Amino acid sequence: ASGVHRFNPRTFEVDFHFPIGPNPHGDVIDQWGYQFANDGTSGTGSYVNIGKGRGNKKWFQKRVRPVPATGILSSSHFPEEHEGNFLICNAIGFLGVLQHNVEYNGADITATEVDPIVVSSDPNFRPSDVEVGGDGALYILDWHNTLIGHMQHNMRDPNRDHDHGRIYRVTAEGRDLVKPAKMRGKPISEVVENFFALEDSTRYRARLELTGRTAEDITNQVGKFAASLDPKKADYGHDEAQALLECLWVFEEQRLVNIPLLKKVFQSNEPRVRAAAIRTLGHWAGRTGEWQETLAAAGADDSALVRAEAVKAAVNFEGDAAAQAFYEAAARPGDPEMNNVLNYARGLLNIDGRVAADIKATGPVAKSAYAYYLSKASVNDLLKLEKNEAVYEAILSRPNVPVAQLGPSLKGLAAIRKTDEVGLLFDLVENRDKADVNTAGLTNLVSSQPSPERAKVQDRLEALATGGKQESTRQLAIAGWVKATLSGDDAFLAASKSKDRLRDFLKAVPNVHPQARTALFEKVLPLIDELPSGLGSEGSSSIQQSGIHVDYYAPSSSNVAIETLNKMKPKASGIVPRVEMNVPQKKAVDKFALKFTGNILAPRSGKYTFYIASDDGSRVYLNDKQLINNDGLHGMVEKSASVTLPAGLHKLVVTYFDNGGGDGLRFQWQGPGIKRGNVPADNLAISGGETLHDMAIAALSSIPGRDTEKFTALAALVKAGKHRPAAIGALAKIKKEHWPKGEVRPLVDNLVGFLGELPAAYRTSPTAATTVGFARFLSTTLPQEVAAEVEARLQNLDVPVIAIGTVPHRMIYDKERIAVQAGKPVEFRFSNTDNMPHNFAIVMPGSLEEVGELAERSARDADFQARGYIPKSGKVLIGSKLLQTGENQAIAFEAPKTPGVYPYVCTYPGHYRRMYGALYVVANLAEYRADPVAYLAANRLPLKDELLKFNTRGKAWKFEELIGDVKELPMNRNFDVGKQLFKVANCVACHRLNNEGNVFGPDLAKLADKKATSEHILRSLIEPSKDIHDKFASYSFQLITGKTVTGMVIKEDANNVSIVIDPLAKGKPTIIPKDDIDARKKSNVSMMPKGLLDKLSKEEILDLIAYVFAKGDKKNKLFHLHKH
């Protein structure tokens, strides 16, 4: 097999040592004996971490190939930052010698590329070997040939090229060279002085010189020199610990076992020296009986490097003492490389069988073996042991252990420690949370505690839920909190204060006990579309595809700030699996720029470090903020930055440019559970990430029961084009018997429309596959001919299908805005689920009001009904028939060739002023969908219809914008819409009207005359804190615990104050004992939240105010003209 073989020059034995291939080129060993092997063909390199035929362990990110040779730059002639760097000679593409900084990470060794040591523009430069000379200079062998391949002539072939080839000497400008050491034939006492040399090569040549001396001379003279050295001294230029290691290697080369010397080397403060000593100890297995104490000490060493060498050495020995080193290492903090070494040794040492036999035996068990067993044994095996404090702690430390097994262990541990169970439980949870140790099992145990006991530590449970260090701890504590109260009011109230808390709450919902989870339905349902007041808004997620979008620009600019690239037009674009320089879109080798745009998935919450190395400049932006600036003209330079991220997707932009000459780009990360390396394609996505609304949809899906209500709410999201991937996934889980009959056909049309919006490449994604399967399943409940039509549409999605529907009791379309490609065919699937008839017409820009008024005047025309109430006008581009409740129609339409904003409207008499939307006809639909705001900024489409300026349901309304219409409320308002909006705007949470709602705020049916005006109602809705009645004022209570609680007092007696903290989040009062109150203060902020009208259109606001002004009376004159 190809790889590294070990040759014994004294016995001529050859052993296979490490697999790497197919063409091993480059094998170097550093000053502590760590070995690194390289394959020339592929350019990949490995840290020879175990040897003995095991491998391979890549230790740097390969960028170039082929690699004829590698080396280590060890020379005091060069600046200190180069010392110990790993060198790679590359002979095709990049022509030069790359340089990597070597890093020791726990038990692992890795290398990261830095600026190259040599780069040549000569196309024939073929660096084939590299060595540090006796003078400290770097010597590079250059084969220097145009031809390079696998079919070169044998060295004895007369046709072999003997004319080419050079040797370069590389030196550091302005620094003195090293005086070459002369050792040949010198006395041993002089040769060993070279063990203080700073250069690896000099110390190596000294050892090489001593290979020719006799064993007796080595024992006496090298031994005498070693005896004069102190392993604790490691001064620059006189490192006695390193010199002692060199002496040890001289004895090893001579096959002279010297345990006293080895023990002395093991006293060094440098862990890599100690590790080297233990490596030698393993080589001497079978030749000495004095190893047990040193090996055990190495297994318990503070350094993971030493512990790893102890475990590797232990497999060469036998008996309990060898296993002892394993136990010691396994009982200490590990890392992936340490775990790799332990797994290698476990089987060879028969650890599991040995421990099992020891545990079953009646005699005493070694402490380290017992500790290992406690950490690795199953809970069932632990339960068979004699119960003691250590056994109880081991059981309680396991995640996902049934409460039935955890409970007795908690009770037993509490008895031993003479403390109460629930207090001990919280001590364990809090300590492990702070130490980043999994708390899942213990937190589940919290929920099972009896209510009286749990009440004693309720404050601690709440503190964990809102302030725990680990995401899992917070979420499990929330689940316990909800179970404790059954209603979940307090937990939801706390979650409503920030997006981070709300994220934890929503992720905790599936873990809540099913009985308590049911009570969360009313709290979670609104969150699928809007967030609690004060938390702002979230964008809508869209279908995802692994990878990242790349734009290629040429020529490049002088910098790659995102603002610079946004002003340029890309020459090519596409989707690539990762951030790298050599993308298919790149057409030039010099003077180009790249911009990578997408999202990066952080699988767990925690600290992440990002690295960007480039030649020339680069930048990294995360969540719209610049994280790393590595811009400018320079060689290969790496910069990094760290940031704490919650789990989930985060917006990522990476920019890069090459100005000519050398080039390169490397983007890496590391984080919780992620070793440093390139970002995998599966962690990159080219769409919006998971939003709080998506989490709310998942939480709602996990709540038992009320499936018909879920279906209706989720279908409304799909119709509105919001959060469709999450909504469709949740809908697909609802059983057939819970599907509302009237919702199925419109939903099928919307699903097909959603698929039609996707580029063809995305239609194989998991979300698209779910959508197709669900649409087919839904169509099984439709008439056979309709189901066949659905299948035909699924098979041919070339013509985009857009579903447009109605919202029951609102007299609005379910979409406010639609976008289509100019000049291309499209099919509208119009469906009506409202309780009154509607039609759908598309009209010319600027004609909405004209066509609407024409429809009003045409109401008495004899043929108006036959025309579906579509007026006769050349400005009507297309019109549907009049759809009654439950009907639908397919409408073929070829979009106008002229881009613009074309209104669509219901022209049924009395409807046009409130039931309309905007059809955006755009020249480039893909660019528009990618970023509508940016597209419209660059391609202005003026609104020519005044009504369209007020149809958005995401506007922060101002008093001055509405008072003109509100002061003299127009007739013809819609009672049913106003009544429905009283619920939609959540007025019912605090006010009662027409026998609906709660009584926390003023009774709207009994308003004083001066407040019973449309102007006052509008002012109260937009500026709720402007006029607060004392009866409904809120107060801040400072408690003696330091906690602050704010709410409206609804009852107060001699002992307690009952307050409502937030009627939108928690309707039940919170009772505060007066003895717990340190101070109270009246607040000047109303409990009524701002922004209640922001989700309504202007016409809807007028209907709502009319409903409140009329005190819920349907017979009021404001409504009586509206009869349909």
C-alpha cells in the first residue's frame, strides 16, 4: 500500500506506518517528533496522529497541487513569526512555496495558511525540495522545466534532461545568517553543545553525527552531558529541556534504554517535550519493567497532547497499569482528536471487558477505572451497582433518562448530602448550566416535582427560563414553568418582552406536557402571522436550497465594500456549493471580484469564529453588519473575528477581489461542536432563514387538537404568500378528516401557484416535494375531473399559476401585491371563500377610481349582471365572472409588455374602495423577487392610483393622515368588517362591545360624551398614552427581591395587590403580597399597545372606528346604506 513505511537501519525491518497516497511526497518531523506526511498528486497532508497503519488525519486545508515536497522552516535567521511554519512546494498553477502556521489545539495539531514564503512568476519554476541549510538560509530546489508529468525518464536514461535545474537560497533581508556548525569527527562533548541550536536541522545533524559513535561512549559522555541539564530551564538559545530531549533520542537511536533520563525529560514544563518522552517510552515497551508510574502520570497530565501520547503508548504494554493510563486520560476533558485516540486504544486494551470484569469482582476497583465506568456505563448497568454518592451523580448526569430512574437517585443523593431534594435538584441544574453541561435529564425531573415542592423554587425556575446560559436549559425550564401554571400565562408574558425570549418559548412548546400544551393554542396562533406589540416585525421565509449565490464582476474595483459592488452590474451569476475563488462564473484569472450572498446555518447557539484569507482583498458581512475587513492590495493574509450567534440561519455576504499576480480565497469557521474548517454546503442556504413565525407554526403544529382551526389559519398564510414552506409542512401533517371542505380547492390552487413561482432548479427541494405531495393528497377529495386537472398542472408548471382569493368577512383579497413578468403568460386561479359575491378585474395604471365609479354607475344596466359586474371600459384589461361563495375560476392572462403598477379590483357595486390590490408588472421578475425594495429603487414604477398608496397593511399610521376622513365619518361603512376587525386588531383583549371581549379597559358602550367622538377614538387608537384615566393607569412595583413588575391594579386589600400585567399575554391577575412591595410608581405609559392599526388599510380603519363609534349597533345610520 502507498504511504509511509518505517525502516529499521539496524535490523533492516520495514513496517507499514501510515497510509497516504497515491503518491507520497513529503515527510517531515518537527522538533518534538510530531510527523506530517503529504501526498504529491492530490496535495493533501496528514498529521500522523497514530501510525501503525492507521490514518489518515488531514491537518490543513488543501488549496494547491501537485506537491513535490514539504518542509519546516526552523531558523533563527528568519523573523520569529516564521519559526516552525510548515512549507509546501507546489509545481503547477501556484508556483512557489506556501507557508502554514502550525497550531496545537488540545490533542490535535492543525496548520493554517499564511503568506507564502516564495512566489514566482516564471512559468517554468518547479520547486521540488526545500531544506534549511547550516547557515540558516532556506534552500529551494527548482527542477525548472516546462514539461511536468508522470512519464519522466529514469535517472540512468540517456534521454533524461540534465540541463535544467537550479537551487535558490532565500534569506531575510537585514538579518544575520547563522554560523554553520562543524561537527564531523568532533569529540562528543563538542557535538552535544549543538543540541542548544535554535535550528532543527543543526540539532538533527548533531544526532546524525552521534549515530557513528559507540554505545559505551554514548552512555558515558552523552549521559554525563544530560546529567548537567535542568529540564525546567528553557531559555532562548539555551533550552536545556530541548537538549535533554535530543539526548533521549540519541539513546533511543542507539537502542539503549535509559529510564532515568526519560523521567528527567518528562519533568519539562513544555508539554510537547513531555509528550515526546512518552512516545519514546512506548517504543521501549517490552524492554523495560520500569514504566508504570511514568505512564500513569502521563495519562493524568494537564496537557491533552501528553495524555494522547500516553494512550497511544499504553497499547504497547499489558495489564492493569496500561489500562490505568487510559482511564486517567478518559476521565479528563477531551476533544475530537482525544476521542479518536481513545477509541483506537479502547479495543486494543479491551477496556470495556476489563472494566466490566472489575466491577463484577468482589475486590476493590481502581479509582480511575471506577470513574471511567461511571462515565461510560449505561444507566441500567449503573443501577446494578452498590448505591453511593458517585453512582447517584453519574445517573443524574445522563441526558434523556426517564424520570422514574432519576427520581430515586435524586432522593438518594439528597439523603447522603442531608438536604432537600428540590433545592439540590436546582443546585445541580444551575451548576451544570453554567458549566455548559447537558441539563436535559435534570430539567425534565424539575417538571415532575410535586406542585408544593416546585412552588418553593418557582423563582429559580423562572430565572433559568429567562436567564439560563444554555438554550436547552432555558427551553426545558420554560416547559416546566408552563406545566407548573397549566395556563402558561406568566411564561408567555416573559417571552413577549424580546425576540430571543420568544424564540426560546416557541421552541419549548413541543416539550411541554401535552395537557398544558393545549392551553397555549390561543397564545401561539396569532404568532404565526404577527409578533407581540413592541417586538417589531419579521420577514417571510422562503424555499431554501443548499449553497450560496455568487456574482462575478470584471474588471474589479479597488475595494470590495458591499456598497461598491452594489453599484456594479455582475457579468455572471449563479449558485455554488461554497465560498471559494474558483467558481464556474469566473471568466478571468486577474482583475475580477466576487460577491457571495446567502445565509449561514448556525446549528447551535454559541460563539462562532470566522476566518477569511485572501490575496488580494476580502470582507465578511454577517446579519447586515461588517464582521471582517481584509480589504486592500496584499498577498495571502488571514483575518478572523468571533461573534455569539443564536441557533438558526443568519444573513451572510462574502466579497473578494483579485488585482493580478498571486490570488487565493479561503473562508472557514469554527463553533460549538464544529472544528475549524470550510463551511459545508449544507450550512449555506440561498433563501430567508427560519423566522419566529416559522417557529410559531412548528409550535402550533405540536399542540394537540383543534386541527380544523389550524388548517384554516395555515391555509390563510399560504394564500397570503407568507411563511409558505413552514405553513405547508405543518398543513401536510393535519389528517384528512380535519380539512374544511371549502378551503381545499383554493389551497390546491395556491400550492400549484407557489410551485409555479419557483425556478425549475428549486422544484426538487424538500419543500417543493412536500408541496407537490400535499397538493396531490388534497386533490383526492376533489371531483375526479378537477383532480386530473390539478395533476396536469403539476406536470406542466411552465406557465406560472397565481392563486388569488378572498378573506372572509373582511371584503379584501388575500394578496395585496402580485408580481408578474412583463409580456409573459400567467394564469390566475380566482376563488371566493367570503360570504358575499366578488369578481376580479385588472385595469390600466391610473384608472382604478375611474373604473370603480363606472361600476357604481352601471349598477342599473340590464346586462351588468350578465357581464359579471365588469364595467364596459377599454381600461379593463381582463375580468372574471362574478363568483359566489365557494366558487372558483381559472383566468388566462398575458401580462402587458410595459412595466408598471396595474390595479386589480372587485367591481361589484360598493366594493371597489376597499377591495383592490397592486399587480406589479416588472421587466425582470427574478431580480424583483430576490430583493423587491432594491429592484424598485433601481427600476422606479410610479403609483398612478391614489388608493394604492393606502392599501398596505404594514403601515405605521399617523393621526394627521386619517383625521380628515375620520372627523366626518362617511356613510356606507361595513358593519361586518368593523365587527371582525374589533377582533383582528385585538380590541377584544381589553374592551367589551356587542357582547364580545374582556373588561379590562374602558367600557366602550358607556363612553362619556366628550370621548364618544370619532376623533377621540382615532387618537386613542394611535396615541394610547396621550390620555389615560386614573382607573386604567398602570403602576410599577419594585419588589424586595429586586424584581420590577408593572401592571394595572384591579383589586387591592389590606394584604395584597392584584394587577393585570399584560392582558394581551396574560389575562389572569397576578397577586402581589404587600409585604413584598418595596415601592410603587404610577406609569405614564398606557397598557394599550401602540401600532394596533398598523395591520389595517385605511378603509378598514374607518370601518373599525365606525363600529366603535356606533357602540356595536348594526342599525346605526353609518351602516344602513350598505346592503348586499
